Amino acid sequence: MSEERFGEFVLVRRHERGHVTELVLDRPKAMNAVSTEMARSVAGACAALGEDREVRVVVLSSSHERAFCVGADLKERNAFSDADLVRQRPVARAAYTGVLELPVPTIAAVHGFALGGGFELALSCDVIVADRTAVMGLPEVSVGVIPGGGGTQLLPRRVGAARAAELIFTARRVEAAEARELGLVDELVDEGRDREEALAMAARIAVNSPVGLRAAKRALRLGHGLDLAAGLEVEDAAWRSVAFSGDRAEGVAAFNEKRKPEWPGE
């Protein structure tokens, strides 16, 4: 395993020959509150991972024992002028879109508090694995703003418009068992096992074709919300992008030869 740091507050760990990569939120003194500097580092790490063809899966995790991420750094923002807030907005937004637009499958490993922007970082992932200590919510209206890291768009896509409205309008916190029941999380695991289970899932994903994984994610993301006919056209375009690839040829050959494929990744 190798490690690379992006700024002071983000750590990238490469597992499984680099195919499984962990993006670690590492600002423990502030429970991973997203400051301007941390947002810039998250965006930078995501840009690097998105361009790395060795990466097949990204796990978003936390170094803090009691929190995934408590959202925006309100202590920092308390000192902002209106002009400061305007200048920070594209920096903050780039962190959330950086995770959302990663071209490979992404898994959030959540424990403890995942609030506001912290929950939005998890929502930006394809799959959320949470342990029984997890507490989630979008409390922004309680401090005079709205979810600004994708929450108003990503949450209804998970749980439906009415449920998302109730959660956003009440600003309430949701504990792990209810979060699983409502569909806020996809896998609920025993306390302390969120990272382990997320990495295990990532390893199961990473054995598959890197070309196929990226194309499948593209089809899932671009097709969501379209009518069926348009969605099927998105799927067909993604299929055509892989049908004549080296990965497809290797996958078929490996199946017929009863061996594990050695993906060329192209």
C-alpha cells in the first residue's frame, strides 16, 4: 500500500496494486469540517484519481473515530464577508462535483456524524456503506442556507421527492437504522466495520473490467431521469464504447479458457 497527501487534510491510499484507492478525509481536529483548504484538496485529489487509469474503485473514508464529516467549516465562514463567501463558492462546489464526477465506481464508508456537506459527499458516491453509529442529515435550513453540495438534487434521487423534502425542511438528523430503512444508506454494518466492508466491496468490484466499469457508471449516471427510450440510447452508446475494446476481447477469451482475465484496460 502506498500513500500520497493532497494538502494537509486529504490522504490518498492505494490498495490492491492501485486498483482500489481510498480517499481519506483527514482533518480530525475539526471532525473533517470542510474548510476552503480542505475543499481545494478534495477537488485536487479527485482530479488526479480521475485521470489515473490504474484506479478502478474509490472508497471515500474518514480518519476521525466519531465522524465521517460534519459539513462546512462554519467557524471559518463566520469570519467571511459576503465577498469572501462568493469567492469560496466555486472552491467548495469543486470538492463535491469532484467526487460526483469521478469516472469510476465510488463507495462512501460512513460512521458517526455525516451532516450537511459531509452527507453530501457521501451522497455524491455510488454506494454508501454505514455502520450503526452513523447519524446523517442536511441541517442547512436551520442555519439560514440550503444544501449546496448537491443535496437538493441527490437526495430525492435516492429517496423520492417527498421524503427528501421532509428531511431537508425539518433539518432533522437520522440515525443508522432509520437511514437504512429510508434508503439513505445501502449497506448497514456493525459498529467499526464501515471502512472494512467498503474496501471489501471495492475489491469485489475491482476484479472486473476497468473499461466496463467506467462505461457502466457513465450509462447509469447519464441515463438517470431520462425516459426509457432516451435511456436505452445512452446505454447503447456506452455499450458501443466497450464492445470493440481490448477488455471485451480479453473477457470473452478468459471465460472460454476458464481463467482469470488480465485486463488491458483499453
